[in-house]
Amino acid sequence: MAEGNKVILHGSWLSLYTKRVELALKTKGIPFESVDEDLNNKSPLLLKYNPVHKKVPVLVHNGKPIVESLIILEYIDEIWKTGPGLLPEDPYERARVRFWASFVHQQVFESLSLACTSDGEVQEKAIKELLEKLKTFEEGMKEFFSDGIASIERSKTLGLLDIVLCSVFGPHKVQEEVLGIKIVDPEKTPLIFSWVTALTELPLVKELTPPHEKLLALLQFFRNNALKSGAA
């Protein structure tokens, strides 16, 4: 790696936000050094680079830190023009992608997280909201993909929206196993189902996805911890 263009990623395999940045860097073919952070014992460097949130991922480019996964993705796309673009060239299309990426990142993931870390009425409400938001996303995507085929199924190249969707629902089989319900449903949301299926078949995504059993144990651990905290 050229000293004048040094890229270091502070992240963790536990973090889906870290996975987003890894996918973007590898899609663009950008060499980078990976620093695996212990999230229970964060390094002084991480705390220095991200003093506000104290979280991963942090991308350090030539000594300058960039934080927040969606901001990092846009930074990567703006700085490195080689390789496929993560966002469309057209400003209006870029704005549409940003809107839906933010919707999945905030609205959808918020309901999914709550469903995975609660039980009883709270969980029932979160699951209902999650499925409603997924339906909204499905309808919105029909405007993008009028023939019902997501771009990834044609190009095999990851864009920003692909990366965000993949980070949230790549492990949907694990999520479904823990929750005991179908989330990415081929009948209710066929476009999202075919899109996520195509994403998880990409060699790059497979390379960066931990084994099913490891992800299952992790999600069950998070769920059990959250339920114990809630009951305390």
C-alpha cells in the first residue's frame, strides 16, 4: 500500500456497519489494513478517532478519520473514482438511493433490532412494524426496478443500496431462526427476497459472511443479554 494513500479500517466482525465498509472497499478494489477492535475494551486510537460515538467503524485515510458507515461509504465513492460507482451519476437518482438507504439503515433496522431484543407485546409490535416497513420498501423499489429484477441480479456489482440491504438482511435466515418468523418472505416481498438471495450468492459477500452457527450464537447472545437487562 502506497504510504501516500494509506487506508486503515477500525472495525469488528460483530458489527454489520463494519461489514458495509469492507464490502465497499473490496468492491472498489481499495487495499486497506484492518484493525479488529475489542468492543469491550476499545483501543485509545479508536476513542481518539471517534470521541463522539466511540464506535466502529472508523476509516482512517492518510491519518484522517471518517466515522458513521453511510458517510464512510459516500466518502469512499467520492475519493476513489476507480472501480464501480457506489452511487448513480445522476443527482436525482443519487438522492433517491440516499433516501432508501437511510430508510433501511434507520427505520427498518430499528424495528428489526427491537424485534430481536424484546419479547411479549413489545416484540409483537416491533415485528408488525418491521413487516410493514419492509412492504413499504418493496413498493418503493418497484419504482426503481419496474421489471421486478434488482440491479445486482444484472450487474453483479454492489452499489450503496445493495451494501446497506446486504448488511441488514444478509443474515436473515439467522434472524428468522431466532424470531421464529419469516422476515424476507418470497410471497409478501418477492423483490426483496430475490434481491437478498442474489446478494448472498456473490463470492465477495460469502467471503465476508461468518458461518451461520457463529452468527446464530451471536444473535442469541445479544437477545438473551437484552432480555436479562430488561428484566433486571
